[in-house]
Amino acid sequence: MGRLVVYSGGGDGAELPPALPVAGRWIGGGIRTLHELAFAAAASGRRVELRGPVLPAAVERLAAATGVRPELPREPRRPDAHDVVVLPEGYDEPWWAGRVVLSRARAAMLLLAPPGLFGWPFTRDWEKPSPLVAERAALARPEHFRAYAELGFALWTPMPRMAELAAAAGVPCRAIGNGTPGPAPAPAEKRHDVAWLRANRWAPLAEQVAAALGEGVTVDAIEEAEHEQLLDRLAAARVLLWPSRIEGHARIVAEARARGCVPVALASNEFATGLDEASGAVVVAALERMAPVVADLLRDPDRLASLAEHGRRSAAEQLDWGGYVARVGAALDELEAREPAGTGALAELGERLAALELERARLLAWTQRELALTRADRERWIARHAGLEARRSVRLALRLAQLRPGRRAPR
């Protein structure tokens, strides 16, 4: 059994970055999911490194809840044949995947969103679209899944629908789901009818729906908040406005359902897990239908209570920690049995590129040192010249002071 590296982005050149503590107490849901993956792998008995952006507060909560702790390395390094590296799909910088592909490590790409929405799917002429206008036909295409496989990545995803699409393209993809340690949250007192998130890409659409609800509906517009505060405010609301046109693994849907808050979402997001009535959510065909559907729900407390209960039960099953640890362990067993994709030409190419990069860094450092010395010499010569000029000026002043009226200056 080797070493698992959960790599959430960042770094320079061929090296994986160290753990990079994030200032503040908030991180994106994708990075939080990668934190949970690292802890699940550690709970399965693996040695785990967590590299890239890390939220210390989240790490401490997970460590307290699980009794395990991944390593948080302080130095960058290249991946090697002892490593299994898991990285998310949502980046477009070439070294993000190249530092893993051009190595001897085994690797898995964790698909948290449809390929092409946030991350480069290794196709020509791709440009990152806005989720507000992205077209479904341009995302999660068969050639995207095949490109990942051609580069040697095993594919993992929290979303069963994503695994189905990859399989239809002829590419195996493990649906590992997701999980959160700790007991299911207890039901909370409801203080608001509706909640929506201001610090979110769908905020313009959610605000539009909230404005259409009319008087008499209490609305909590949640600004950027610490994760625990966000969850408490979701628990206090009956309905979550979630006008997500197209997206991938949105943690907020499961977190709301787990707290008896019923998501009302758009049917266009085929990738989400738990967006159906059996799971405690309601979907609508168009944005303009969302406010009337929410109003109907609020007028039907029995249906709302039933949906909330379905949501709590289905979310508890979806987020069960023991099941998630088992699925992650099985996925790692399978990946560790594979031949490293980088063995051979790709790994040798990576070695050469890393050596060239190191030589370039050394040359740059030498050039900067020489430039600094040249500048220091220049400053010394300027200072010496200024001193000589000052002394000459003093001597001239003294000689002029010795002159009397009518007396010629000595030659």
C-alpha cells in the first residue's frame, strides 16, 4: 500500500505544492469535499497527504470527528511511483494535470462537475463558459471522458449520473458518493420561510425569485459565513431557493436536506444527487415557475413536512460516513492494482522537463544574484563619486574664502 496524495490545486511547475493554509474560515465546497476524501482514505488505513489549499478549522473538525489525520506537508515535491494522486477536474492551467501525468504516480480525476464547465477537458479551442449561460450540449461530452482516460486517469465522481455518462462513452467511472462524519443533525426550530445564498454563483437568479415571493414570506439572504453558521441558518429555513441551471456536486443540496430544509431547484441540472421528491426536493421546469411553486409549498404544511422528513432520511443515507469510507477504500484498492500510467515515455519526459525547469530556476537565481551584485557595485560607485564631489566642493569653498578683494587666486 503506497501513499495517497489528495491535491486540490496550486503549485508551480512540475512539483505538487505543500499544504497551503487558507486565511479566514471559509473555503469552497469542492475543496471541502476533497478534505473529506482525504480523511476517508486515512480512515481506510492509508497514509495520506493533503496538498494545496487547506482550511485549518475544517481539518481540525474532521480530525476530532474521525480520530485520524492526513499529513499536511510543508515542502513541495514531485509525485513518484509510491504515490496515488487524486485531483479535481476544475482547473485549466496545464501543469495542474501535467505534473501528475508526467510522473510515475497512479492518478484519479475526481469529477465534481461536468467536464468543460470549470476545468479544461483537454480539447482544442475550449474556453471556460459562465454557468449562467453554459450549454449542456458542450459539457460532459464523450470525448471529454475519453481524453481523461487517454492521459491515464482513473475516473471517480460523487454523482451517479456522471458515472453513467462516462460509461456510455466507454470509460469506466466509479461513483464513490460522498460522506460527512458525525451524527445526523437534530431538527431545528424554523424561523424563516425561505433561504438563499448571496455568496454563490446563482445569487442573481435566487434574488430574482426571492423578490417575486411577495409580502408575508420571510426570507433569509445568507451572506458569506462560516460553514457551521451557514448550516445553522439553513436549518432554520423551510425552503432553500436553488436555481442552479447546470452544476455538479453541490454540497448545499444534501446539507439543506439533512436539516429539513427543502430545496426547490431547476430541472435542467441533471447531474445533482437528491433533487427529486423521494429525496426531499422539488424541481421546476423554468425559473419563473420557482416562486409560485414555493408559495404553494408554504401553503401546504403537510406536504412540506413530508418532504422535509424525506430529505433528512435520504441525506443521512447519502452522507453516511462508514459507507463512504468503504467506497473510497474499494476505489483505492482498484487503483493501486493498476500499472502506473506514467511508466515509460511520459515519466521520462516528465523527468527531463523537471530537470530543465530546475536548471532554469538555478540560472534565474544566479542571474538575480549577479544583478544584485552589479546594482550594489553601482550604488557604491555612485556613493564614492558623490563623496569625492563633496570633498572637492569643500576644498574649492575654502580656497575662495581665503581670497581678499583685489588679490588674484593662486595658480
